[in-house]
Amino acid sequence: MAINSLEAQNLQLAALVEEFSTPLVKHLAKNGWSADDANDLAQEAFLRMHKFQQSQELDNAKAFLFTTVNNLAIDQLRRTKLHDKYLLAESLPENTKDDDFRSSPSPERTVAAKQELDQIYALVEQMPTKVKAAFLLHRDQGLRYSQIAAEMGVSSSMVEKYITEALKLLRQEMPR
């Protein structure tokens, strides 16, 4: 009797692989995974589903497979990120910590950033009054166009024009 049950499970698994293998791989490829990685992740999802089915009954195989493959993809991304961070730390000089390296810009870079920020402030000060007001309400205070429109007593499309003008002025005057 156990053989028939095992054969039935194997037939059911083969049918699920046949039905969902391609959709799982396409789903992963759509999210930027290579064909090889997508196939590996899909295969691992089927293995986990098979192990799960041995201990209890599965209600919705499709949902289980897609949830599992998404979780596996997230786990893989985390492992890759951790691995890349490790490789970066290994490539730094002995006495340099990764966090110290990233959080301590050179004095030249600090001065250049301050000069650029001063230039932006000067350009904003030179903007027409309404353009400057809309730009600062949006960038500094994080207000939405509709909120700025109510504050300034103009339409949302006028606010959009003001902010577009401000960005255009900044792009024209700032060196690349």
C-alpha cells in the first residue's frame, strides 16, 4: 500500500512540475534572474513542496510554489549581498573597516560637496519668488503639489510648472 501512495505522490509531483515549471522560471526571469538561477530556484521550490507534502496535505500548490520561489529569491539576494560585502571588506586594507571607508569622505570631497551645496543655495535664492516658494515647499517640507497649490492659492498644474522651472534653472546652472 505504501508503494501506491508513494507512486501517487510522485505522479502528482511530476504533474505539478510539468504545469508550473515554466511559469515559475518566467516569473523569476521577469524579475531579473538569469535562466540558470531561475531554474535552480524553481527546482528548490519543487523540492520544498515535495518535502512539505510528505508531512501534510497541500491545499494550493500554485500559491505554495510562487510564495516559496519568491522567498528563495529573496534569500538568494541576501546571501549575494552578504557575499559581496564580505568580498569588499576583504579587498580593503587591513586597518580600514568597511563602514569607516564609506562614511569618511576625503577632505577634498567634503569641500567640493560644500561648494556645490552653496552654489545650489545661491541659485535657489535667485529664483523668481513663486518658483522658489513652490520648490522649497516641495523639496524642503515634502509637500505634495495639491498641498502647495492650496498654500500658494494656485492650481496644481501651476505648481508643477513652477517646480519644473526650478529644476530647469538648477540643471542649466549646475556643472555636470
